[in-house]
Amino acid sequence: MRILYSLLIYLHQFLALAFSGFSSKARNWVEGRKDILRNMRLAKGDSTLCVWVHCASLGEFEQGRPVIEEVRKVFPDYKILLTFFSPSGYNVRKNYPGADWVFYLPADTPSNARHFLNIWKPEVAVFVKYEFWFNYLHALQKRNIPTLLISAHFRVQQDFFKPWGFWFRKHLRGFHRFFVQNTDSFSLLQSIGIDRVTVSGDTRFDRVVAISKQLGAISDFIRFPDNTPVLVAGSTWPTDEELLLSLINDQKVNLRFVIVPHEIHHAHIKAFAARVQGGAQILSEIGPGTSFHARVLIVDSMGLLSGLYQYGALAYIGGGFGRGIHNILEAATFGLPVIFGPNYKQFAEAVDLTQSGGAFSVQSAQELRSTIVGLLDNPAALNSAGRTCSDYVQSKTGATKAIIQELKLLLTKK
């Protein structure tokens, strides 16, 4: 089985190389790994006492980040190696100051895994959520390097829980401990004889609370001119924007709108702004301190969304008409009721908040309007939904603390 798995990894490398001339993502994946082991050896130098944290992409990084930052505080003698699988994670966070080294993870071949561990010799490895690279796991097990999986979320559909999944289960048993998000994951692991499991929750809750505490006012470059309620629409896709446009152009709805698209395509932003009755402002075209005087502000810069939620009365989260909604917790932590499309049921926090009255799913522009107008016309209901969201986030914090307690046990033995 290991031979077949490794052959598939080699095939993936070949296909990435073949498509690198046509796909920027494939090209970044290939170029980022060129001479990577040699570059790692040069970067490592004589440094010792290393903690390795691996994330698939940007979303998993945000889950791993609270742990990285706490490791830096609690274990100042340890350096931190951060690796990514995806270019979308590496390209955004390659200069992240919280880690001593940031690299792509070399492809999961037996040779790469062996050479990688020869270079870094990590005291502990921390994988985030879904990362199961079986040659790396095998090499870590052979060297008795404690390996944690944090913010893990298991589903019954995974191969680990199928009759044919013995080979996959064998690698799971090599993890020192699992920190899982919920009791369903705990039960699934117990069903296959794995009991080194802690139900710690999701480190994303720790992350969003930390963000909300660190944020200062950003009104030095955006001034909100009056007390008109603001709807912050985060990570929107074109389908979401079509839904929002009918609400934006309804002058009977007393709202201002801050639209933060998931992808920054200036031609699309210009075209959308042109369809807004009365016009829209685009952030890059206004100077610092300029008043947000239009009904709509379109934010065409990355990294501002989490800070903008502090100015909202309501939040709309994009992605619910596609593969699934984006992060709702950044809005919820500020006490904003959250609204999104119908594809949300694979996200536990969205399901929980929908059932408890803090979040609302809509399938049409008419439903969106009625939901928002209903909340605006009933301040008590608006405030109650907001409190439900903020209380929910606060109740789910603490995963990072549990993980650090385990790391204390492991690293103080070294």
C-alpha cells in the first residue's frame, strides 16, 4: 500500500509540473519546491530545539496561529518551523514573523520525508485539522517524534472508518494525541480503538477573540459619517453580490454597505460599482481620512475584513451559494448577527448559531430583505441575535490552552 501511495505522490508531482505552464497555482507549487531541501539545510544552520507546525493552506494557518504564538511565549528557547502545502497559504504568510522559518512542505515521498527530518530534527510536530501525509507520519513514528493533530474534525465518510481502512488507521495510531473539535470526532476515533483524544474545540475561536482584542480603530482611513446601520458583507462572490445588489438599490432600506469581495478583481469591482444606484466608493480610490459618504463602500484590499466587522450592525458572509460559507466567527465575535446562503451545514458553528437564533440562512433576495428589515425594525431581536453570537464564540474558547498544556508535558521532558 505504501508503494501505491508513493506512486500517487510522484504522479501528483508530474501533473503539477505538466500543468505549471498553464496554471499559476501549479507553477507556484513547483517553483516553490525547487531545491527546497538544499534551501532548508542552508536556512537551518546549527539551530536546535525546533517545533514544527504544518498547515495545508491559509485557513488552517489561522487555526494553527494561536498555538504558534503561544509556543513563542511559553517556550522562548524553541524555534518554530512553519510549512504549507498550498501556494495560497505560503504566498500570503511566507514572511510571517511568528515563525523562524516558513517553507513549502516537500512532496510526501519516502526520500523527502527522511531528508526533511534529518535537517530539522523537530522535538514535536503539530499538524492542523486534515493534514495526513503518510510518508511523513511513518518517518515521524520511526523516530519517536511526538506528533499532535489539532483542531481535528473527523467524518464517518473518511477511509479511516471504512472496512478497508486498516493501512490508514495504522498511521493514525502513530499520533501522540488528537485534539478534536467535537464529540462526534471523539466517538469516531474511539470506534477504531484510538483513545489518546481530547475534545478541546477549535482554535479558530481563540484566534478570533484575540483579533478582536488587538484591533484598534481603523477610522483613520475610513470615516463613518453618521449613525446609519452598516451591513458588512465579507468574502463575497458574484452570486452573493447579485443578491446584495437588489437590497443595496432599495432606497427604503436604511443601511450602508461595506462589501469585501473574496477575490480582488478590479474589472469586476468597477462593473459592480457601476450598477449601484447613486454610486459606490472604492477604498483604493479614496484618501486617508476621507468620509465614507456613499451608500456603498467596496474594499479592494486584503487583510482588512476582520477589523471592519467592528463597525457593523449586521454581517453577510459569502460563499453560501457555492462550495460553502466563509468564516463567520470574525463577525460573530463582535456580536453581529450573521446571514449567509444555503450551503452552510458542513460548518458546525453555522448550524449551531442558526438553531440558536444568532445566524440566518437565506436562499433569495426576497428572503435576505425580509430577514434584514425584520431585524432592523426590531432592535430587541437584533441585539438578542448579536449577543447569541458573541456568547457562543466566548463559550468555545480554550483549545489553545489545552494544546499548550500537552506541549509543556512533552517539551519539558526533553
